[in-house]
Amino acid sequence: MVKYGLDYTRCRWILPLLLGIGVIFGIIALAGRGWLESQTLPYVQQASLWQNCRRPDRGGEWSCESLMSYAWGRAAAATYLVGFLLLVICFALAIIAFAIDTLRFNFIRGIGGLLFVAAVFSIMGLVIYPVKFSSEIEMTGINMFSWAYGFGWTTAIMEICLGFFFCCLPNYEDQILGNVKPTYFYSSP
């Protein structure tokens, strides 16, 4: 944003937009039923952050059990949910910070720090889930951690990367606000 001379007024909404995309990915991860799925036919197992569903090999009805009856299930859901709520708070704060004409750069650095905290909580939930799921729940067939789990990891990676951007943006305050004289690399003969 700074190095290539892009105007601040045109680019000021890029970071809040990326945070909004991270919120959408977090919603998909929280609501998705594809945290764990059977890889081959017949599909006999499907799990989300909240429940585990199975069906007999020869078809039939899915029977679901809640993962909230396990302590690790509640821990994984709680830590990922706390990380997601912190991401939503950062999104709201970024909208407020970038809507004000004069940026408060220390406020923006605080959003970056809060994004790192959100990433820690999200990663804790994303690590607890597969470790305890595979050790405490019997899995039949070949299973894989699937698309909704991938959206969860994408959200966590976006939190880390955006945390760096929000923390480093105040270092370029003068360039962003246009307080620096341009340097020309032209010399006359």
C-alpha cells in the first residue's frame, strides 16, 4: 500500500474487507458439517464442530451424537468460538477505525494485537479437535478432515497475517498520510 504509492483514500478499506472475508470463513467453519468426513463410498461418517453422525454401511438413517457431551468437544468449540468472537470484534473496531478521517494508529496496532489473541484461541480449538476426536471416537472406514475444517484453518491464518498488517501499518504513518516529500531519482545533465 505504501511502497507503490497507492493513495490512502482508495486503499483504506482493504484491511477491513479482508477481516470481513475472515468472518465469513469463520461462519462457514462454525456452521459447516464437513469437519470430518468419510473419504470413500459408502459414506458412513460425517462430523462437525458440534456433533458426530454415523450411518450403517448399507445405507439407512444417520444417527448423530453431540460432541458437547465430551469435555474436549466443549473445549474445542469454546476456544474456536472465542477466537471467532474476537475476530468479529476486530472487524467492528476496524470499521470504526478506518471510518474516522484521522486515523489513530495506536488503535490500529491494538486491533493487530487482538487479532493475534484471536489466532491463538482459534488454533487451540483447531488442534484440540482432531487430536481428541481421533483418539476418543471410533472411526470406521477411511476418514479425512474436510472442507469446513479447512475454512477454520484459513480463518486462523488470515488472523495471523492481518495481525501483522495491522501491527506494521503504524510504522508507515507519515507515508500513508502524505507527510513525506517524494524522492525523485532523476538527475539533470
